Amino acid sequence: MPRLRRILALFIGALCTPALVPCNAVAQVREFELEGDRQWQEVDPPEEGTDEWTMAEARRLLAEDEPKKAKALLSPWIEKNERQQNEWLAQAYLLRGDALVAMGREFSALYDYERVAQDFWGSQEFALAARRELDIAKEYVRGKRIRVAGLRIAKATEIAVELLIRVQERLPGSDVAEEASIELAEHYYRERDMKLAREAYDLYLINFPQGGNRAHAQQRLIQTDIAGFKGPRYDASGLLDARVRIRDFVRAYPVLADQSGVNEALLVRIDESLAAQLLDSGRWYLRTGDWPAARLTLRRLIRDHPQSVSASEARRLMESKGWEIGAAEDQEPLGEPVGDTLPDQAALQDTPEEAAPADQPEQDDDQ
């Protein structure tokens, strides 16, 4: 899946340190003095008609909420200079993009921001363009649609995801990249795509181990692990991961864990789910007449989850078969880990729910 490959590639990008080469287009510092009439007057203002004046005038128009006039000023200047190595070109694209955003045409503004990102990666405007793209992506990923024929009817989710990935690639390790990373993970979580959400949150913690959203990302990872469990007849590896994460979370953030419900009570629920899976497997072995495997599985359930409801049912089943439960220390070794003793999940789903034939002789464990 292309999106998955792009996300996984971010780990490599995070190993780089965010550094920009010296700027190609540095905005000039403008100085003002307070005159006797208590009005601010610019010292040595740029000469009208010069490139510097054009940029200053465009900024003034934007500040005065005149984006259309700013765009009308910048577009012919860009058309005239876009094939030249003009030092003001990056700033012109950025300002025109800002004007388009102010006019409600943020999708068109992306073309100007992308031009800055691709052609002027060493300029001051490069980081600003990435910031602008992130702002647009956040709006799109949260439901804002692209304007078509004056109406916002076109979905922009895929564009938003692409922008969030590009921002991280262009400014790895930066605050902007961190914001894009957590926003992407939140998007997948909102869409209930738990597989991609889990990977995105995990990558956030790898790329930003000290990030401001690390506690939130850890909590979300627990939730995605639990949400991925579909029932006792399905893979429970996510629950095992969640159990470890919960214990780590409680140790690291005891107050937040209690407030958010990521605590011992949640561990009890996970314990019940894992026990239910073992019980389901034990019943399957009983139905198929595999008595040694059934006894092994039920004993494992009682040993590993003694306080669960399923453990009570396991004891009842063992007593009905005349099998000794015994104290945990008196039980024989239970063999390999749980995952290697459970039946194939597909077999569990396809096997009918009827019990084993009544005349089926029980096999002895030692045979």
C-alpha cells in the first residue's frame, strides 16, 4: 500500500537533523521612526516600482485585508520574473499563496506553496510554505472540502494525507513535522483505520520520543490494540501488546492513567478477553475429541487467569470430565507458549458448535 510505504519511510527521514541552507531570498529589514506628529514614518522606504516595493506593498495590502489587490499586484510581477533567478521570487509566491488563502481559494494557494517548497528549499520562505500547507491539510483532514464552481463539494482527504506526509519529509524533526505526524495519526484513528493509526502513533513515538503528544500517542496505541481484537476466535496478539503498554503507561503517568481509565480495571477487562479465548479453544478441543489438548488449554486458563469468569467455566468442564485441576505448583509443565498451543483460528470459525459424541472414549494423557 503506497500510503503505508510513505509512512514507514518517515522513520528514516527522522534520523536527519532539520537544517536549512543559507537563504537565497532574505526579506529586507524596514525601519520606522516616530515623527513629531506622533506618526510612524518609514526610514528610506523602497522606491516605488522596485521589486522590494512590490513585496512591501503586497504585505501592506494583505495586512489591510485587501487580498484581491495583493494578488493583482503579484501575479503580473511573478509572470514577468518566474523564469529568472530573482531573489524575491520565493517571497512573491508565498505572498500570493497567502492572498489566495485569504480569498477562500486555499487549494489554488497550494500550487504557490509547492513552488516554494520544490524550487526554493534553501529560503526562509521554505519553512513558512510548509507551515501554510500544514494549516490547509489540517482543515482538509477534518472535513473541509475543496471549492468547485463556487461550492465546497469535493473531498480532500487524500490531498490532506499527502500534505501531512510531505511536511514531515521536508522538515524532519521540527515542530511542524511533529504537528503533522500527530495530525495524521489522529486522522486514521477518527476514520477507524486501526492498522494505519497504530503505525502512525508508533512512528510518532519513534520520531518524537520527547514530543508533547507522547502521552496521548501512548494512550491511543493502547486503544488501537484493544480495538483490533475482534473476539475470542481471532488473534489476540493486540491484547497482549495492550497489556504491556498499559502497565508502562500506569508507571509513567499514574494520574493521567487513573483519569483516562487506562488502569487496573482495563487490565481486568483484557484478562477476561484473553481467558475467553482460551476457553473457546478448550471447548474446540473437546468438540474434536482432542482430550490432552483440551485439558492442557483449560489448565493454562485456570493458571494464567484464575480470577476470570472463564476460569470458573474451565473448572466446571474439567470436573465434568473427571480431570484433576490441582494446585498450580503441582501441575505438570504446560509446554510451549499459549500462541503455539491454540488451534488454528480458521478452524475455530468453521467448526460447528455441537459437542463431542457422547460415546467418544476419553484418551489418556500418557498415551
